[in-house]
Amino acid sequence: MSDDLGFAKLLDDDGLVARLLGKTHKGRGRPLLYGPDLPVVFLTGGPGMGKGRLLRCVRDEFGRHVPAAHLDCASPVLTARIDTHTSTRSEATEALRELAVQFGAWSGDGGAIAVPRLYAGLVAVAAGDPLAGAADGLGEVRRYDELLPKGSFWGGVLHRAFRGYLAALGTLLAAAPLANPLITAILDELFERTSSEGTAALEQCYGAYSGAAGHPRLGLHALSVDFQQGGEARANAESFLFRALRADVEAAYTSVRGRMARAGRPAILLDHADNALGRRLVRSVLLDRESGHHDRVVVFATARRADGGRFLYRATDGGDDPPTAWGPADGGLPDWHRPQGGVPGLAAPCRGALLVRMPVLTTEQQNQELARLHGRGGHPVGEHAARLRVESAVHRLSGGRPRFVTRLGEAAAALRVREAAGLTDWDLLDAPVRPHGDADPVPVGELLLDDLVARQLPEELPPEQRGNWLDLLSHLSAAHTGPCAQRLMRARQEGRDEHLSAYRIAELLHDSGWPHCPRHFVGDRGLRQLLTRRLYEMRAPGDAGQEAAAPPGALWRADHALLRDHFADLGDDADDELFGTAAAHAAHHELAARGADGPVDHLTRTFPARDATRAMDDWCDQLLTIAGAPCEAPLAGAPDQRHARALGEAPVPGDDVLRRRVDRLLHAVWLYEDRTSPVDHAVTGTWRQLLDRLSDEPAPGIEVLTRTAGQWEQRAREKQPLNPCACTRHIVG
């Protein structure tokens, strides 16, 4: 995928990134946005929306002109570095060390950024383990030698003297053990050999630590002790170390040399910042700035939830001051300011957050990306009709999600014209793609599930459920409401020691950044198609633990049959929040499980004989809900007679005229709402005729049918679903 795909409005010379950093991607100066109080910028969007890609663009393009330190908060390297040194290292200290190394490697205007305040704090932590031997403690201290830059470091005093001290200390350790704890020796020598400039800086920083009373030596010692205690005390120490790093960066800009040589603002780029480490880092910035500790560091953080994450909000918040939310499609620049009032320590962290919605790709951008991929290799889709078919399939499946668009485009690029001409959405999902390099090709549908779900498991998903997560979601692709999904979960987890309720799964999906749709439990149409396709290919385990010899789609039909029986048992007149009645809900799942005969009987039986207009409106709505998703799946393993039934070219059981008309209408609507294969305009052209024929029936309210025919025809011309919902309303094709 093109690195800046979909980011033009964010990255251009007058875009949000340039105005926050004060530099364009070519290095020209721009007026600074906000300040001195800055928000933490949350890039919000679910899996595949390009949050990490945008951070890499900022690092690679803008990072040539302003210091930009990038950190993946989910990197296993951070955890691996802790190893057995949990008393002197944590994910946070390793993260801060990584950020400091990157600032120290900056070679642009003003040169490397020294981090003496952070260095002093990390050294105090490294020397603070009372159970460690002197040699081990010294080894921990020496890990941070790389943070001592070449050249000026508080006038070079600490740099030269402290290296000499470490050499002398090593010699002393070889002769006899220290009489005092290592941290005492380290801090004594640190302050003895520090220049007056360095002493003042440490006093301003660590003299403000809790209990220090203005004495930096006490502050560093207290920070070391707090780190050793663990829990909340360690979290406070880690938060203060992050403040020290930002103070170092700020000092690099406010020094005499910095004011002359540096321009713009530096950046810290935190990918996967909604995990535990990321939340701790971001929260410390938010709380510091709420309490008046401002700095010029622009902090970008990624978050999958649209609201940035639960940690931004207090449980007792009334929602009076929601964070500023903005997207490139809104135009202009976000009007962020910190709300007035608020008590530091009690105010919600969200007051300092700016939520930036990641942009979905427009239809034009999707087509441009497809054209780029087709021109790169493979077999371009040359014929106009075939190209349009591929484009419409990508538009529907992706919903504009960039990762979806690119993966599907890679699959489409390998298709020959004859393969693309009659392409269904599921054919495209079955097209092979190489995950990377010389890896064996896999169906693009499997690759997308791996990219968007398996590699991005919810943080709070219990470990015992991680191997079942995709299976559970696949079953839930057949569900609509919470009660519907819960019935499936009870059946599919029967016999297991640990269960996940459907309601907890809904929370985990929300935490993962997947959208909500009131009409579908899995609220993203593209994800629902991936899961439905997977459910079609799943096999039920046999009695001996082997795969049962079942045709494709057996589990999918079994799930719908289970739900049909569940709603049928509730009684025909039982209310249903989505379908109106439990009988209509049962008919919907009957359509998926066994075909149209049962639903046609239901619709024929409920065709209004009284109550006029209102009843006829309800009947038309019921027809659409019965024929709608998730019945949008191929009839694998069985001949598809829907087209012939819709056109009246196939025999229909029974002699009832009304039933035959309802049968044709249901199949015509079902085919159109399926949308996994090309729309047949011969079928949509029958709607008015079929509805007019129903008007011949001696029923009140038949004028509703004429009005409905016009509405359906208009939606078909606009290639819109007949019964749009949150996950299909903006999908064209």
C-alpha cells in the first residue's frame, strides 16, 4: 500500500500534523497550532485503519526536520529486555530508554538531544535493588552509558567525570565490597561531580518529587525506593521518569543554543498506545499537563476505540466535557482547548485529549489504489465490466478500510479477466495472496482475518479463550441481537469449563475498535463476510475428535436452525425488538437454514387483511428484515434457484395465487439484498410488477405497495440496500 494512502489532508502543508509540528514534510516552517498547553493527539480507528502507518509517515517524512521518536508499545522486545531484572527494569523504563536513544541519535537542526534528567533517574532505579550484588548493580547502571552523548552534557562536566568515576568504582569493587549501598555511592558521586548547571537542573526536576522537599538527592532516592515497592508507587516513579524525559527535550529547545538552532516541535509517536504500557505513558502526560506541567512535545498515540479508551474517563463523569473529536472530512482544523475549571487529580484525563478519527478511503481513493496495484503486476483486469465488478466488490467488503482495500486489491490484481467477469464477493475472498515475500499464497479472506483479528486480540480476552476467539466470532456472524447471540454462545460453548457471554464478547469487539450496528451483532459488514465465509468452511468435530464428513455450510445452517427453533419456541405473537415478532425472526433464520418455503408461508399468512396502512407498512418492513443479512451467503452445495423463482421460471408448491406472488417477491428481494454477486436488473425490474399484483388482493392499505415500489426502485438506482443499517448505509454497489 502507498505509505500515505488516505492521509493527504492530515499530511499536507496546512494539515494537522504540519501545524502541530511547525514544519511541513519538506521542512518549511508553519504557524504552530495550540500552545503552550498541548493536547495528546489520539489517532482513533479500528483494525486496518492505518494508525500505525500514519505514525510511520510522520516519523519518516517529518522526522527529517523535527526530532520524532517512535515506540511500539506492544513490541515484545520491551518485555524481553526485562528478563530476570524485574527489580530494576520495567516495560516503562525500557520504553523511555528507547525513546531517549532515538532523541540522542537526532542529527538535524540543533543536534542530538541530551537526556541528563532521565539518565539520573534511570541510574537511581538501576542502583536501587538492595538485594543485588555490587557487580550486578554496577552492570545495571552501565546499561545507560549509551544515554551519555558525545560532546556537551551539562558543559561536559558530568560526562567526563562520571565515566572516570565508573572506572574507579569498578576497580574498588574488585578489591572489597562497598560499605554503603550502591545507590548511595552513585548519588554521592553524581552530585559531587555534577556542574552547577546540572545541579540546578536536577534540583528543579527531582526536587519536585514527592517527599523531596526541594532536595534532588532525596527525590532520586525516593524515586528509587518507590520503584522497588512496585504497584502504584512504581507507577508514580515511572510517570515521573517520563516527565523527566520531556523536561530534557524541553530544555534542549529553551537553552541558548536551542533557541538559535531548533525550530518547530519534537514528537513522541506511540503505536498500540491503548495497551497497558501505552495507557500508563499517555496517562502520565495527560495528568502532568492537567496540573500545569506543560512542554512542547507533541504526543501522538493510537487507540482502537473511538472514544480513545476507558482510561480517559472517570466512572462518575457526567459527560459535561467530552473530548474534542475531529476527522479530516470535517474540514479545517480541530478547535481544541482545555475546558475551564477542573481540579488536578480529580478531573478526567480526557480533558487533555484530542481524538482524531482515521479517515476511511473514498470510492475514488479505493479505485486509485486498485489501479496502482493492477499496474504493478499480475493480470490486470482489463475489461470495463470486469473492472467495475471488482471495484464494487472491494467497495462493499472494505467499507473504505485501507488494509482491506489493499489486500483485496492484491488479490484482484492476480485475477484474469474471465475470472473477474462473473466475480462474487466470496470468489474475491478466496483469491490467493502471498502474505509477504516468498511465503506460500493463502486465500485473501484468511489473510485478512489474521491481519485484523488473530493478530489483534482484545487485551482483556482470557488466555483460555484465545484459541477459540475466531470460532466464537464465526458463529456470531449469524446473530443479530444480544439475546440471539447469547443463545448461540450457550450452545456452542456447552461442555466447556470456561464460557464467554455474548455481551462480554460485544464489549471486547468494541474495545478492539469494531463498530456497532443495532441490526447485526458483528457490526462491520466486511468482517461479518469474512467470518461467515469461515463459518461456511468450518467442520463440526466428529465423535472421535475427527472432522465430520459434512458438506460446506453445515455449521452455518446449523446455527441458523438453532436460532430458528429458539425464536419459534417463543410463540408467534412474542415481541421482537428487531423483527417485530419472534415468528418473523424465526422465519429469517429458516430462510438461511432450509430455504424459502417456510418464510413464504409466514408472509402469506400474515399478509394484512385489516388495519389498513399501518399493517401494510409493517408487512413490507417484515419482508425486508426476513430477506436481509446475514442471509447474504452463497447456497454452497445446493443449486441456487433464487433467480428462477424471482422471475417465475421455477415451479412453486401449491396453487395459492397470493403465495406464488409472495414467493416471487421474497426471492427478488433476497437476491438484491444478498449483494455478494452482481445485481440482476431483470430481477429488480420485477419489483413494481410484483407489488402491483399484490395490490390486486382484496386487502386494505394497498396504496402502501405502490409507494413502496417507488422507494425500492429509487434505492436500486442508487445501488443502496433496501433496508439500510449502520453497517450498510454508506456502502454503494
